[in-house]
Amino acid sequence: MVRLRLDLGYDGTDFSGWARQPGLRTVQGEIEQALGRILRLIEPPVLTVAGRTDAGVHARGQVAHVDLPVEALSALDRNHRRSAVREPSATFPSDGPPPTGPASADPAPTGPAPTGPAPTGLASAGSASAGPVSGSAVGVLDVDERLATLLRRLAGVLGSDVRVHRLCVAPEGFDARFSALSRRYAYRVSDAPGGVDPLRRREVVWHNRPLDLDALNAAAGHLLGEHDFAAFCKKREGATTIRRLQRLDWVREGDGVLVATVVADAFCHSMVRSLVGSLLSAADGRRPMEWPGQVLARAVRDSGVHVAPAHGLCLEEVSYPPDAELAGRALATRRVRTLGDVPPAND
């Protein structure tokens, strides 16, 4: 098996969220089906994502991983084998790759490609272990070429509202979900009297009351740090609601749109949108600036907290530690957290 890392983005408007659901169009379902179709797999592979997003929520910097049989990627070699010179005795210099032909849209598989001793099972161009290329390997792609071909074919199969920007073999110990150090979201709101620019209506929420930027930031300051965010989360059986909110601040951009930057080690269900909803109430005069902090301290759901609309939210970035620390980070993240825990390294 080989683990691939996928960096991707999507417009969440027409998706029923990230997670696969029977009969519904979801981001996970679309990408898994596309991979299964291109690689001619009997069953689509299963993606693991850094952060599942709700229906209508967007992503610019989402990260996922998928484990694939090495031989499945040989489906991408077919046209290169067809176009190669078929001479059993042919060899090529070890300091250059074998000639390859043009890519084709037909991803039908052939037998497994010859592999070298690389840990991923895929020979890399120019690797010392590759050596001279024999006639039986003429036209077979190296790992980088295979992934570039897969990336292009995904672009041709997926809808225009979801794009995989980058594919690579994941470093040892990488887990898209558990190795992550933090997730960074942005939430965009306009309080313009005439409403949102129609060209940005899918990513900016209109608030029909004037918002005080200083009040937004003052109220946000009461929420920073490690707390039980049960008041702002939809409880899930067996899941903790303790999180470390590393950053929550607002700026008003040149066009008047207010943008919140929200960073935490992880988020529980509906947490960001609930936080934003409470802050909007404090910034338009309906609630005192101290109210969001008071709700947090009670650690129970408050009916006065309104969940902000989904389309204003976008996952901007997922950050990870250096490669050597990925496995350790994943192990530390898997534990059930309690208040006062010693934070994991780099958390």
C-alpha cells in the first residue's frame, strides 16, 4: 500500500458537507468515486480528512489522505507502455528516464508495474535503486509522473466546484486528521446597508445591523485559551468538547467586509459558527461584550447562541509538524483530552 496526501479546495454551496452520505452529493463521495473510476478499483478507496465540513461550508486548504494498493497506480502506465519501443533487449542510460508517450484519457489497467525497493513501492526518477531500465519496464512512469497524471485526470472527472491542487506520497507517520497541529478558518460578514456584493454572495454573509469592530475583538478576547467549549458545540457521544482556541480576531477589509480568523488545535461540531454567532450578537448591541465569555463559562448550550450561516465559513489552512514528528503528534492527538492536560509537543 502507498499513502497519498491530497491538498484540495471546494465551493461547499452544492455539497451536503464533506462526509459521504447515501443518496447525497458530498465532497468525500465525489473524490472517492473519481479515484475509483480512474484507477479501475472494484471498491472506491476511503479518504481520511483533516476536518469534516458541514453542508455549505467552503475549503481553500483542506487536506486528506488515502491508502491505495501500489499496483492500482499501474493503471496510469498503460499509454506509456503502448507508446514505448517494444524491444526485449532495449536499455536506457541510468542517468535519464525512459521515453514516454502522450497521456490518454483511458485509464484502463494493465498488470502491476515493476517496482523498486523504495518504501512506497514506487520507483522515483533518478533514484540510485532504479538502475538501468530494462525492456520490460520501457515506458513505465515513475511516481512523480504517475501522480501528475492522476492529478490531471481528477481535474477532468471532478465537478468544477471541487479541485485537488496537489498529490504527493505522504511522509512516514502522516495522518491527515491526527497529525495536524491546527486548523485555520475564516468567516466573512458584511454589514453594508445595501447587502453583499452579488459576486461574493456564496462566501460572505449579510448581517442586517451595523457591527462594531472593536466590540467584536473585545468579546472574542474572552474566548481564547483552553476551555470546555460545550456551550458552542453540538455534543457527540464519546467526544470531548475541550479545545484550545489559539486565535480569534477580526479585521475590516478595504471593501468593508469583516473577516474573522479562527485558529485552534481542533474544532468540535458547529463550534466556529456558534462562536461567530455569539460575537455578532455582542457587536451589534443586542448583547453585552461580556456575554460570549459568560456563555463559555457555563459550559452548556445556550438557546441565545445562534449558529451563523454556513456559507460564510471557509477552511483556509491545516498545519502539520516536521515529518519526524508526524507519528508522535498523531499518537498524542488520539488520546481523550481533559482540562489541565499537558499539551502535546508543538500544540
